[in-house]
Amino acid sequence: MKIVYVIDNSENINVELVGRIKALDRIKYFWNRQNMGIASALNKACQNAIDDGYDWILTMDQDSKVKTDTVEKLIACIKNIDSKKVSIISAFYTTYFLKKPEEGALKYEDIVFAITSGSLINLYIYKKIGPFMEELFIDEVDREYCYRSVEKGFKIIKVNYAIIEHSLGDYSKHKLFGKIFIPTNHNYIRRYYITRNRLYVWRKYRRNKKFNSDMKITLKYSIKEFILIILYETDKLKKTCSIIKGVLDFLRGKSGKYY
């Protein structure tokens, strides 16, 4: 029997929505009464799945959509792997700039980073390497967990024919010199977490050559994001100040929730 765990990080409960959720079969609903962060929500779901005797859990964000057969394709992959060596089975996620796998893409692909949304988490390995890092609160929680699992000798597999649709921020399109630019328009608090936590993950794993390529991509993306904030996004000053605060708090060793 499959169970759906719903972890609600809302500070104010939506009574009507919660009532509809609880009316469904095989649902376990948890209201945290405050925003405890994505890592805490993931850990609560994983621990409940472990307590209920499950070996794997599919984690989903509220801004992702799966295609009809996505989950079946991910589960089918379990039969073709060594469950004691693979920590995550990830779907191929499409966004506004990435619509489908490249021509001739492998059926299965070894990677070092997968977003948690649309991923099967191996709970046997979760217990071995430890939970998602709650000190990060949100952003880079998935990357830190992935890097940690790879560093400890486990694999992450992406199933390129299992598709999910994932939203990255509140994107908008702009044209300049014949090129399309798409800022994510994350708010200033998210900019703080993104900055602080990317620096933390970089410092923690920078000496492992397995992550060099992914870290270079993240660095280029960070520079591009800042340029797009200056060119196109609102609250430029507020977001810039949050980025600076993120750098300073990283240097101070501050973690946890933004205040």
C-alpha cells in the first residue's frame, strides 16, 4: 500500500484545502504550524516513511507536476539497479529553458546533483549518510545531500524518459540584442538563502574533483542571475543587500532561518 505524506509549512492553515486533503485515502497530513524549511519537511516525510516500513520515498515540491507515467518509470528503475549503491533516482525535469532531453540522450545517466522534487530517495542510504541539512533551511539543501551521498560512494541516477515539469521562481522573458533572457524573480529572502548556502556547499565540497563541473555551472549561473537582477528584476537594491547579507552571514558561520 502506498501512502502520501503531506507536510504543510504554512503559518496559517487553509481549512478548506486541508479538509479536502484529509478526505482522500492513504494520506498522512502534518501541519508544522510555522515555516520550518524544506529540509525539515523532507526529513519529516522520510522519517515517517521509514517508520511505516518503506524503502523508498518520492519527494515532490508544490511547484512541480508529474506526467501520467513518470512515477511508474521511476519505480521500474529500482528493479535495474543495486539498491545498496544508488541513493537517488531522479526524473528529467523540464523548465522554461529546458523542454526535453537532448537527442540521443542515455536512458539512464549518472549525475552528481538532482533536485529533490521528482526524485526517489533511497531510505536505506538516507539512514546511512544522515538527514537533509536543516541548518540550510531552504535552497541548496538538495545539492548538499547529493554531494554528500556521492562523496560517500553512492550513485545518483537520472531517468531521462521520466519527465516532470518544474517551475524555477516566477520567471519572465525579456529580449535584448536579439537574445532572450529569463530572470527567475526570486524574492529578496530567497536571494539571501541562495547566496549563503551556495557558498557553504562550495566551501564544504570544493576539494572533491567530482563536483568541479557542477560547481562551475553554478558559479556561472550565479553571475548571470545577478546581472539579470540588475537589468530586469524589481527590488534591485533590496535583493542586492540580501546577497551581501548572505555573504556576510556565510563568513560569520550563521545558519538557519532568515530574520
